[in-house]
Amino acid sequence: MNETSQALDYRQLVEQHGSPLLLLDKAAVRKQYRALAAALPDVRLHYALKPLPHPALVEVLKEEGACFDLATNGEVDLVKSQGVRPGRCIHTHPIKRDGDIRHALEYGCTVFVYDNPWELDKFLPYKDEVKLLLRVSFPNPETKVDLSKKFGCTPEQALPLMQLAQAKGLKVMGLSFHVGSQVPNPKRHVQAIDACRAILEQAWDLGLKPWVLDIGGGFPVDYEGGDVDIASFCAPIREALADLPATVQKIAEPGRFISAPAMTSVASVMGKAHRGDKIWYYLDDGLYGSYNGQMYDHVTYPVSVPYANGEAHRSVLAGPTCDSVDVIRDDIALPELEIGDLVVGRVMGAYTWASASTFNFFPKADILVIDSSQQEQRLTAVA
Ligand SMILES: *Cc1c(COP(=O)(O)O)cnc(C)c1O
């Protein structure tokens, strides 16, 4: 990532394509996918589209042989438009409307997730077509994005829910979980794998035949801009998975890990002011735009001013909207910037563009697809 970014002339890119920009580097997507695939060699990786549902990323991952994790009709349409075979997809939203199920089935995706009896009943009309994963919840107070309250049955409810499916003539292929996003260590993955192994063993004892364990997402990135040693992070997960019979298929749903390091934000200073003892800079991207993850995703992105130098001043980097909460960094030491100067944000590929708004009618940043290994450039305008 670092060699890449230094080689890019952001000023030229902004001159050519406008500001604000998000630079999506296909080479970085490849690198992340390969690193995780090497760290989890027996696990089939389904990229979760949610953090960055962009065609270029789907295209790269498809070439890499990745599978996909879909949750909405829009995500179904995106992989379909990129020619992904439906057999490479699973649909993992635990709560669906009939239309959502039908849309995925029309595409050819037949694997779905349930976590309660009402969801199970929604599959009765499609009994012969669908295979289900039962989502089990494992609370994770260690992450700020803990999904265990919103989705998943308790481990105690798992067997009765598998038996209920069997009684209704629905096929349960296995269990899934999501221990929360950007987890600090692999402990919860390991605990959840062990707990699921116990549930699977009880199910087999009862004559049920689940054959899949889906260990979800959560794989972390370094928001200081470095590389997480994903092989070490995954070592305990590999060990826990090795305790399962070899006949159990293992899959994962990484989102953030694949996309976060692949995108860099470039924003321009549109105005400045001295207020108190600080210099305020108003950028054309902010908390309602690409930086919204600082609000919703509880992360702080590393920012830099690659073309400015000189004495550092106490500074504030604010977004463009008229809302006072729209501040990217309060009290950061920066050399003095001029109007038009560029501010670069890194590790901005996950939960950024995907959840940005156009509040105040400030358009979302355009994504410029590049390939740092090939000199490719391609602009996706969104506004
Ligand atoms: C969001 C989500 C993911 C991706 O999680 P990351 O923490 O970004 O890896 C995977 N599976 C499901 C069901 C999700 O909702």
C-alpha cells in the first residue's frame, strides 16, 4: 500500500477527475484476499459485499476465485451484473421479505440464513430449492460493532431450531455466526467454533446431518495504516477448525479485511479560518461523506497532508456541511494548508463510501479504480 500511494500523484488525479476522490486499488484487494486465503487454507472465503459493494472489487475477487456473501437485492444484482455464478454465493441476511428470497432464488442463489421460527416458515414455499444455515449468536463485548444482539439464536436454541426445520421438511446445511467486526483478537472466533462443534456433534447424535460451519467476518485491519499479521491472527482459528471432522465444510464471510486497506480518500481544502488558537480547514469530504465510519463504524482514519510542509500548527479538519458535528479531526498538528491543498485519508475502503450520504447536497466522492500493479485508471461517478 505504501509504495503504491507514494507513486500516485494525487494532485494530477484531482486535476483530472475532480475532488473529493476515493482511489480503489485493485492490487490491494488482491493482496488482502490472497493473505487471508493463505491464512485460512481450508476455508472458502465469501466476500461480504456490505462494506464496499463496488463492481471493480467484485471483478477482482471473481478472478481470484473468491465466493460472495450477499444480503440484499442490490447486492444480488451487483454480483449478477459481474457474471458471478450463483453457486458461488450465499445469502446471509437473517431477516428477509418473501421478495428478497424470490429475487435471490431467481438469480440462482439457494443458500440462506435463518435464526428463528418465523424466518424458517418463510422458506416453506421453496422447500425443495433452499438449503439453510442457522445463525447462532455469541456476544462479544470486546468489539464496538457487536452484532450478537441484533441477530442469531442462542446456543441453547440451536438444536430445537434445527429439529424444527427437519420437522418442516427444510434442509439445514450447517451453522453460522458473526462475532462482531474489527475484533481485537481471535478468542471469540475460537470460542464460537468450539461451541458450534459441540452443537454439531449433538445434532449428529440426533441423526441430523449438518455439514457446514460458517465462521463469519470480523477479521481486523490496522487503522494506523500498517499491515495486520493475519496469518498469526488466524493461527488459533485454524487450530480450532482442525478439531472438526474433515468432512465439515468451512466457510468465512470477510468484509472489512478485504476492502478497507484498498481505498484512499483525497479531499481538498475549500476554505480556512482562524478560530481561537486553531486553524480550521473545511474540506470537501467529511463525516457525512467518506469519513462517516468515524461516526457509525467507530474508527479513526489516518490522515496526512502529503504536499504541505513547514511549522506545525494546532488545526481542525472539518467536513463541508453546515452541521457542527461534521469534524474529522479536532486539534491535529499540521503544517499550514492553503485553499485547494489536498488531505489524504487511508484505510478507507470499508464502511465509508458504502454508508456515505449526500447531506446538504454535497455529493459522495467518486471512486477512481486504479491498479497499482498495472497503471490502470477508471472513474465511477456516483452523484
Ligand atoms: C457485515 C457482515 C460481514 C462482514 O463483516 P466484517 O467484520 O466486515 O468482516 C459478514 N457477514 C455478515 C452476515 C455481515 O453482516
